[in-house]
Amino acid sequence: MSRNYTKYTYNPVNHRLHILDEVRTDFMLETYIRIEQEEVFNNQLFKDYITALSRIRLGEALGRMTFNMRREFSIQCGWFIAQGDALLTKTEELVKAQSPNASFFIMKR
């Protein structure tokens, strides 16, 4: 019979995890950290990521409507989408280049 569990103790005061058993197979530990709101909004990569997504959504929303404006002025919806895609790609590359311990990660779209 195989065991699918590992004995451990966790000390919440000093944030230490002690593995009490011998790890016989692969062992994966996934952890999360609570990030303060001020730290998230001060992160330039977060701002660039949100700006890129906003430009893409704005271009998609404006592309669904037709505007009649004076002097044959038109809104280039493709420009918003192209700028958003470029900034999004650049930001994702910068995030992936950071160390895996960085406090910012991108979920799949």
C-alpha cells in the first residue's frame, strides 16, 4: 500500500515548515503571499499589464461602433489594439525574465 501524504508541522509564528517524513517520491509545495494593495499599484509592470489590456478592450469596443464626426475624422481602432498587443507582449517578456520568486505572475488568458 502506498502513502500519498507526508507528515509535517508548520509554525505560524516564525513561518517555518518542517517535513517530518522521508520524501519517497516527488514533492511539490505551492505557496502564496498576501501582497498589500499599495505594493501592487506601485508595481510598474502591473500598471503596464493593465494599460495593455485596457487598450485592447478599448479598441475592441470602439471597433463595434461607427462614429460620424466632423471633417471626416475617424477613430483608428486597430491602433489601440496594436499598441495594446505590443505593450502586453513586452510586459509578459519582462515578467518572464524576472526570477521565479517575483511577486507578479500572469495567468493564462
